[in-house]
Amino acid sequence: MAEKKKTGKQKDKIASSNELIPERYHSVVYILLIVFAFLLFFNEALLKGKVFVSGDVIAYKSWTALIEDAKVQGVPLLWNPYIFCGMPAYASLTVGPERPFDLLGVTRDFILNLIFKIIPNRDVFEYVVYLILMSIGAYILSRRKGMEKFISFVVAFSMSFSTFFIVWVTVGHFTKIVTMSILPYVLLLIDELMQRFRLIYFVLLIIALWFISAASHIQMMFYVYLAVALYYLVYFIHKIYHKENLIGLIRSGLLFSLATLLVFGIFLDKYLPVWEYSHYSIRGQPPLIEKVTAQSNENQKQKTSGLDYDYATQWSFSPGEILTFFVPSIYGFGWRNYNGVLTGGETVRINTYFGPMPFTDAPNYLGAVILLLAIIGIFLNFKENVFVKFLTLLIILSLFISFGKEFPLVYDIFFNYVPYFNRFRVPSMILSLVMFAVPLLAGFGLSSIVKFYRTGASEKIKNTFRNLAIASGLLLVITIIFPGFVSEIYRSIFADNQAIALVVRNNFGFVNQEIFNRVYPHIYQFIFDNFLKDLRIFLLLALVLFGAVYLYHSKILKQNIFNLAIALLVIFDLWRVDSLTLHYSDKEEIQSILNPPDYVQYIKQDTTLYRVLELSSGQPVMSNHLAIYRLQNVYGYQGAKMRAYQDLIEIAGITNPFVLNILNAKYVITDNVDSTFGNLVFNGTKKVLFNKSYLPRAFFVNRYEVAQPIQILNKMKNAEFNPIDVLFLEDTLKVKIDPPTQDAFVKILEYQIQKVKMKAKATGNNLLFMSDTWYPKWKCFIDGKEVPILKANYVFRAVVVPEGEHEILFVYKDDKFELGSRVSLGINILVLILLIVSIAPDVKKMIEKSKNSK
């Protein structure tokens, strides 16, 4: 009897049965491989408890005490008294309250807390969780766009292991990682809603947008929405051009808009205070100097909001630095371990970056292999694939914006005309969209290569890859035979004397010519050796990649061998550079930061109410670490500080002894003794100076005068008045002010985050000055009756106290937060109802199926 021919399905079953792992489990295996890769890559942190210590990590830890205080005092954390004489905490997105009314957030935290119980190092693992989430999203999105499982694995791995994102982990940029990890899901759900409406997809889109908003990084949120806007625009033009039905696109756009509105409502408790604060912050108001200049010059247009252009564009990515996508160390790299002549063989970390940005921790590397595959993907798919068009345009737009002041053709249009864009800093941050798009394009490039293999590549295509491999090999040989020639080119184009001088200055400070001449050759050689090594590796990777593709198309390499070669190339390429960015510290180092140093212990012996200033080389230290020890600082760091306080810093000067007196700065922490700031009272790891001229936090003044803001600050700059005698207001009072007699007094009984309780005796209508910053959400009650808080000396508070003994209570009360929290709870309930309704039919089917199986 003749054997029957096997059908296609039978052949597939036989092929599947011969595989080590059944085909239906391949996706699970690829995801698990990525999880394992992260566990292996970050094993020092995840398994051995190591941590990353950076300025941003320390900044995050700085609010530990503040958060504890809010819990003990039973208040939502809305104000921060530890920096800049007080400023909004939640409205400036520095730190915020617990949000028990946000049911989605409560659910997320519950799930994460369960996961973190089995991991010894939550600090790092929380970052890794979201990178894994990004990988899964990239994998699903790639599959949705027609890529095979292995190719989707390459896309997912390369996206989440982009050096750009790995550096975010090492420097503590958690909110950026959260935002970018959700972008693949947003595009995926938008795409699904274009095809058909399902309630579950709409609810999942709400949840995805909730994660983005919960991260509270407004600038990254803007970039995500910019990407989505471009996505809809490209698809709209594509459908119009091809005369396709627009119903699905319109439906998706309307649902996305509705989801955005619902999520905005969920976070209304945050956005309303943020919106209100924007009118008082440096991101919403121009400098006072600029206002005065514009008023005096009728022809000059006054800027109404946004950051100063130079400040906003400090971290502009130069067009030349695109080369770091291919060769990471072409602009020096960033932090590297050096152990040569300059350190006597001891290993130290030096920053070798010499590009136009103020500094950078590591290059914006996304993998040379992935980038070459992405170029192939664009070249072979741009005309036919609308998603490739979107990704390509997204890269171009992002690059032009990232150039900032280095090539302002597009950036200036956004800065001057796009609403709120001029409130953002660091143009290079938008490169995160490039790191998102390039791996997806690489997937399309790899898909085209596989397609040519199956359909038969033309001789022209095969010869192109062969020639590229030969060219890469020849260039590699040149770099090996003629390193001196390469050095001359590198020195003349990139690492000239000015560039090396910048590296020397950044690492060793300003040195004289003799020292520079001794140091220069060693620094240059170190930088060049690393560049040459990376250049050779790039050319080797290109040679192997193009050679493998040629052999693959020539049917010499089998599919499995080709896949293995690609996987190894990508993993080696990214892992090699990513590993250079890792610099672990023991947990004890973090703990040592939390433990008060000797100079803090000395200051904390003083239990009165006062503030401090920390100086380094005579300059105020931009750090919030003193808040860890509950020391109230007249300085600190915040990217959206109060405009009035910044004007005080810029015009009157924060190191001005007269200003420090008004600010209640009793102690100055410094590395050098300067009698201008007071007498030396402690000499330990740092020096502490006692400012005997400091003024109390609150006191009565004799009188007031009316003056313009610029006049007030100039008077403070030049110490032209006695702050105990007079304070300056911007408007005349309706009541007569009496000078206090000797019987008048002010005593602070209680000083909490959002409540200050005083006892005072006034001998007439006395004017009480308080050196906490003025903000309209503070209310003052004298014996339970609300009285207006005056804006005194441009920055601070004052109230008129009637004759007699009184209890004075300052309370921070934000009605917008309270309104937003009620709206948030209502929308949360609505979303949960929609979620239950959306999954109910599937749950019902599962129950019925279970019953039938029994």
C-alpha cells in the first residue's frame, strides 16, 4: 500500500515534535532569557546586595526624614521646609503624599511589595522590573508588527539593554525608566483600538497611561505624547494617501483622548497644584531682571514664562555625537577606570567625556550591530511599511530636538512656539525615543534579511553585503597596521588640545602649564587607546555581521547558526559597553550617608530653630543631603524652585552675609574658614562657622516701606536697611502699623512641616516678619480668625498682629489637592467598574468551561 503524502499541518507537527522546546513555548523562553540576562547583568546588586550611589540616588534618599515626618504628623506631604527656606513639595514634583484614594496605585504597590519580598535589594530591582516590562512590551509590539519570535527577542533585548537606559539605572533616574517602559504598550493598544473596539483594550490603555502619569516626569510624559501624536499623524497621512477608511483611526484617537482625560482626572490632586505652582516657579515665570529690562525697553518683548534659554539647553546633544551610536568612546566616553602613570598604578575613576554637554556619565550607545540592522530596515522597508515611516520620522524629529542650541533649527521652533516646551531642560533627554525606535527598525532589517533568505536574494544584494564585509575588514586592517595615522586623524578632528584640556580640568581642576604638559600625553593616550579599541570592535562587528548575512544568503549558514551569530553579536556588543557604566558600592556607603557626619552631630546639639548653608570652595552646594538629618537649608537643589527665591539668589546673593542673617542662617558648613560668615566653632571632616549676626525665624519690626521688587532685592544686596527696623512691602496697608515696645515678644511653640504655632504679644498693630517663603497656600489664623499673609521683603511672610496676647497659627492648606483627591477616587471607582465589566464575559466562559470539563 502506497504511503500517503503528509499534509502541511502534519509536517508542522512533526517539525514541532522534533524541536527541543515546543514552538508554543518559544515566547515564554525568550522572555525568560531576558529576565535571566538582567539577573546575570545586575547580579552584584540583585544577588549580592550592592547598590549604585550617585547624586540623584542621594537626592532621592534625602527625603527619607521628610516622609517620616509627614507620617508622624499625619499630614499629606505637600510642603518641604528643608530647602530654600521652604517650597512646595508635591506641586514641584519633588516628593509627594501617600494617595490612598488612588485605587490603581494601591493595587500596584501591593503587587510590587509581594514581588520585592523575595528580592534582597529593592532599590535596584525596582528599576529592573520596569526594564523587563519594557522588554515584554517591545516583544509583543514586534510580534504585532509581523516579526518572528527570535527577531522580536532581539528587539526586546536590545531596547532594554540600550546603554542609555542602563545608565538611568546607575544614576537613579527611575521615573524616566517607568515612563519609557510603558510606551510599547501604549502604541500596541492604540493599534488594537484601530482594528476594533474592545472594552478591555480601552481599560488597559487607561492603566498604561496611568503608569506614565504616576511616574510624575512631565518632560518624559511630553515626549511620549509627542511620539503618539506623530504616530497618529503618520497613519492619518498614510490612510488619506491610500484612500483607506479612517473610522478605526478616528475611533482610536477619540478613545486615546478619553483615556488621557480619565487619567488626568485620576491625578487631578497632583496636576492642579502643579499648574498653580507653575505661576510661581522658575519654569513658569521669567527672571525679575528680565521683566525689569523688558519694562524699561518698550521695544523688547517680555518673556511671560519658561526657563532661560541657556539654562534649558545646557545638555544639548551635538550632531557630531551621533557617531557615539557607532563608536561609543569617540567623544571620550564618560566615567572610566584609569590605572596608569598618573595614579601610580592605583585604579581611579575619571570622566573622559569632552563633548559640548557640561558632563555625561556614559555615551548614548544603542549598539552598533542594532544600528546597522536598523539602517538596513529603513532602506528596505521605508516605502512600503507605515510603521517604519513613523519610526524613522520619530528618530529624525528626536535627533533635531536633542541638538538644542548646538543645531537649533527645530529645537528653537519648539522652544518658542510649542506650549510648555520652554519649561523643559536637557534636550538630550529626548534621545530615549531614538533608543526606543532603533531596535524596532533593526527588527525590520533582520526580518528583511530573513525574507531574502527564504525567497532568494538577488546577486546584487548578496554582493552588497559581501562588499560591506570586505570594506569593514580593510578598515580594520588599516587601524591595526597604522595606529599612528588613525591617532593623527582622531587628534585633528576630535581630541585636540582644547578637548584634552577640558578632560584635565574636569578631573584635576585648573592646573598650570607645566603640570598640564606632563599630564596631557597620558590623558590623550588613555582616551585614544579606548577609542581605537572601540573603533576596531565596531569594524570587527560590522565585518562579522555583513559576512554572516552574505554567507546566510549564500545558503552556507543555516538559519539556526545565523540566529545564534546575531544573538551573540548583539549581546556582546551591548553587554560590553553597558558593563563599563556599572560602578557598584556597598550598602554601607549609602548607610554612611544616612548616618550624620561629625559636623552634623555638632550642629544638631543646638535644638533651637535655625537654618544652615553649606559651601564648597566658597560656592553654595547644590545638594539636599542635609535634609536627611533634618537640617533646614537656605540652599539645595530643585529644577523648579520658586521664582522669587531664585531672584533673591541671582540679585541679592545667597552668600551675602546680610541675606544670610535675614534667612535665619545660624551655621555655615564649609571646607575653608572665612570669617565673613562667622567664627569657627567646629573643625572636623568639615568646618562649622557660627554666624552671630543671624536673625530669629520670626520677630516684630518697627515699620514698613513700600518699594518695587527690584528695589527691595537691591537694598538687600547692598545691606541698605536694618531688617529689625523695617521690612518692605509692595503695596500700602490699610491699617496703621505701630512699633513694638519692649513688652512685645514672639515665641515659636511648634514648627512642623505644614503647621507653625506661635505665641505672641503685640503692643499695638505690630508687624510680624517670618523668614519662611511666601506662598498663597499658607493660611494664617490669629486666635482662630484668618488674617492675610503679606509678601514681605519680596520673598518672605509677614502678618499684622493686633494688640494683646495671641495664638498665631500658620497652616498649609491646598484646596486644589483636596478637590483633586475626591475626583481621583471617583474616576478610580469608574475604571475598576469598567475593568470588571470588560473581563466578566471571559471569566464567565472560563467558569462554564471548567464546569463542562468536570
